[in-house]
Amino acid sequence: MNEILMALWLFLPAAFSNMAAALGRHLKFLNFLAIPVDMGIELGGKRLLGKNKTVRGFLLGTLFAVIFSYIQREIYLNSSLKDLAEIDYSSFNIFIFGALLGFGALLGDSVESFFKRRVGIMSGEPWIGFDQSDYILGSLLLLAPYYMFSITSYLAIFIVFFIGHFIVKYIGFIVGLENKKI
């Protein structure tokens, strides 16, 4: 059970990265960074990624993951929780670690958006199953050369954050940050 909790704690920066990127559209002072990553390029008459994948989102999401990873490291170094940590935070470059988690989440989301456009799903419309797993897979794949979890941890991360995505989206809908329940 500790292994599962440790993996979930370790993966939180990726989950928050995904949320921070989406919440960036509410930060009007950063509108100058609302540049679509795909630069409006189309393939077969469809945008590569869509208007919602922006430089602002990538920067905010990655930065937030790095900051959250740094906070986790500080908690680790300044508490008696060292025995509960999956990794020795002092032996990792936490900035690279956080950036890989955060950027990986956003990269996974962008790859999924590319395929959404190809199958005719409009930007912002749900694609059940893929919307909930894209950021998880992206983060874990980008992090894999740097750090590997156990199979149990991978399963726990996938199950908890897959289900958690539905919960967070619904809460976002209730408080008015999301237009759709899912």
C-alpha cells in the first residue's frame, strides 16, 4: 500500500500540470502567450492540434509541475517522511524531473488532440478514455528514461488519475471553470 501512495504522491506534478495548462486561459494577463502550438497549420483541412493547445498552457503547465516537484522535495528534505518516499529527492535534479512530468503530460495531451482532429472530434469536445489517459501516458513515457515505477505503481497511477480526471472535470464544471461535465 505504501508503494501505491508513494507513486501517487510522486505523480501529482503531472496531474497538476495538466490542470494548470487548462486554467491558464483564465489568466488574462498572459493572453500574449495564447499562441497556438500548431500555429494554425492544417492537415487534410483540420487543425493539427486545435486552438486550445497554446504556448501559454505548455509554459504554465511545465512551470507548475517544476514548482510542485520542488515543493515535494522540500517537504521530503525537511520532514520525517523520507521513509515513505518512492524516490530520494536529494539524488534527482528536481527541475528536470518536474519538467519531464509536466511537459510529458502536456505532450501526451497534444498527441491525443492530434488524433482527435483526425477522427473528426472538435477541439474541446470529450473523447472518453483518451482524454483521461493521454496526460498519464505522456508523463510516464517521457519520464521513463529517467525513472521507472513498479508495475503496481503504474497501475495505481493509471487507475487513480484516470478516475480522478472525471472528478476534477466535474468539479470544474460545478465551479464554472469547465463548460462540460466530462
